Amino acid sequence: MQHTSAEIEAAASALGNQLAAGIKVREAVARMAKLQPKHAELWAEAAEALSRGGRLSNQLEAVWPDSVVAALRAGEESNSLHAVFKRTAESMQVKAQVKKIYSKLMSPAIAFLAGFGVFLFFMVGVIPKLQASLGGGESGMTFKMAMVLHAIVTGYWPVVLGGIGALVFGVTHWLRQPGNIDKLVEMADGVPRLGEALRNLYFGMWAYQMSLLDSAGLPVKQQLVLSVKTLPECYQEGVLRMAEEVEKRGIADSADPEKQPEDDPRQLWPFYIVTAFVTAHETGGIDEEMKRCAPILIDEGVRKLNQFISVADVIAKALAAAMIGMPLTAYFTQLSSSLTKAFG
């Protein structure tokens, strides 16, 4: 079973710190069973394999991402495992931070659902009782809708609850299926401001991955192929095209949007990614350039995402207010009419 990003971050950080302190790889790995008892068997087997001359990367290839394992193999060859582990931990930390940022997208949805909940409460539980207590009266569209909703919920509540449960289960199950999150990202990419924010955030994470692979000494083409899975499917084509061309055209020409066909996906690459590749072509340091541009991309992505969420929040709250206002207006109109008749 694949380890989570948090588990990989913890393990990479612990191993990197131990190796930097001069502890041998086998001894450091043997200690990992105490840090991660859930994976104690794996770490014990890895320590045993190392004592027989095996490689740690071979023991982790089934549970860590391919790109990280490839970086570990390169680190084993160049005797720079401590640096690879340090970069891996940093990359996983960024991934966790970006996931938290994405959770902000739920804010407008929560505001809308809260308003919808209040709307249903008044329509199902308040207005029908008010109308019944006042002996009928108002028969406008809002009251007719309230009576219909009341009849459905009270008469078929097991079906209603079952339908809501099935809907929640269905949506959750769909989101957990491979590739479906990528489909949502592809749809969101066409939304102004949101698409720019997502591209910056995802390419920021990709830049950290490229930095890790370059620091391990892997060839550029291999870096591109191994790191592409960091990106959603809708952003992968440009990277794969660059991987096919980079050995013939060079880093700068194969990344520069101005030197690609009009319909090439690299036309939409963030400015800082392109600049990093062009600069790296001149300096020979993809590692440093990607490490420099990654936080800029993520900060820019967060800024644009917050702008989108602010607008979406206003729209969601306006819709929620309209939904709440409709039954409230009907409620007070009916109450006012009844009091006027009683005391007028």
C-alpha cells in the first residue's frame, strides 16, 4: 500500500537528519520502525536488505512515488542520499500546504448550503405550521411550494433521507476514483482566475519535484518523464512534449512558448516556469532555478485563488440571502396580513 505524503515527509525528514549527522544508512533505516510502527515490518526488511548489500530504493519502490524512488537511486549512486531526503521532505511539505489551500474552495459551497438549509427549514417546518395555525390565508407561490415540500418530506422521509445518503455516497465514491479529480481540475481550468490559480499552484509543486530530481543528478529528459505525474492529466501533455524534444532542441527552446505552435499546451505555462527553464539553459542549474521559482508560483497561485474565493463567496452569500429572504418575506407577509385582519 502506498504511503501517504505525511508518512513520506516524516520518514524522509528523519532519514535525512540522521544521514546528515553521520549515521550509516542501515542504522538510520533500522531506527525508523520506532518512528513509524505501522510500517515496522517494511523498515526491518529494508535494514536487513541493506546489511546484505541491497539498496533502500529497491525496498521503497512499491510504497513511495516513482519520481522519489528514482531520485533516491540517483542519490545512492552519487552518495548524496541526505540531500535527496531533505528535498523530498520539503516537497511533501509543500504538497500538504497546497492541499490545505484547496480546502478554501469549500467556503463558498458551505455558505450556499447553509442558506439552502435555512430555506428548507422555513419552507418545510415553519411556513406550513403558520398557515395551518392561521387557518389558511395566503396562497402565493411560496406558500404552495412550502406545502408541497412539507408533504414530500413528512410523507416520504425515509426515501428523502435515503436519497440524500445515496447522493453523498455517490459523490464521495466518484471523487475517490482515479482520474476524476483531474477531470474537475480540467473543468476548473477554464474558469477565469481559478484556472490561473490552479496552474500556478500545480506547476509550483512540479517545480519542487523537478528541483529534487535535478539535485539527484538525473538527466533532464528523465526528470520530465518522472515528474509529470505531479501534474493533473490536463497539464501533462506539455511536459511530455518537452521530454520528447529537449535532447534535440535544448532546454530553453523546448520550454519557450514563443517557439511552440499556437495550439501547443506550453503556450499556457506560467511565466515563472518558462523563465526558470530559459535561465537554467544559460546557467546549467535547473535545481536552483526551479527551487527559486516554486515558492513564487505557489504564492501567486494562493493570491489568485483567494481573489476567486472572495468573489465566489459574495455570489454564494447573495444566493443564500435570496433563498432565506423568500420564505422570510412570505412568513412576515402572512403574519402581518393575519394581524391586520384580526385587529383592523
